[in-house]
Amino acid sequence: METAATNRVTGLHELEEFRFQAFESARLYKERMKLMHDKHIVDRNFKSGELMLGADEIESEDGTNKFTVNGQRLKHYIGMEKEKGDREIIMLEEPQYVNEE
């Protein structure tokens, strides 16, 4: 009976030690990945008046409201073309069939 109890206790201690080692390993891995990632980050100093991140300013049709928007999200607007007078009109007629008797 005592050997079973000691086996259970030692098993629990081993599991707890394994869990602690896994936790410590994950923490060390996270620190290493953070250091590797942070090496590639470039510090940027923005000054007032600089256009950063492709910000564009658009205004309403009447020119009263101005908006600053992300330029990467804007789509080109081609607008409505006015009708041109150089169109050709073709009249379509019913085809004439020849009766083959």
C-alpha cells in the first residue's frame, strides 16, 4: 500500500516538473522569437505634415467637406462618359428565307 502511494506521489511530482519544463521552454521560445522579430523592425520618425501610410485627401462634389482617407483603399473612378454624337445606327431586318420545295 505504501509503495503505491509513493509511486503516485512521485508520478505527480514528475508530471508537475514536466509541466514546469514545458512552460519554461515555451517562455524561452517566445523570448527568442520576440528578439528575432524585433531585430527586423525599423524605427520611423514621422514629422507633422508628412504623408504617411498613403493618406489621401478627398473632398465632396460641392467642395465643402474634405476627408483624409487611406489611399490604399481608394478605387479609381472613371466617371460617366457623356454620349458622343458619332454613333452609327444599323436597322435590323427579318431574314428572308427561300422555300425549298
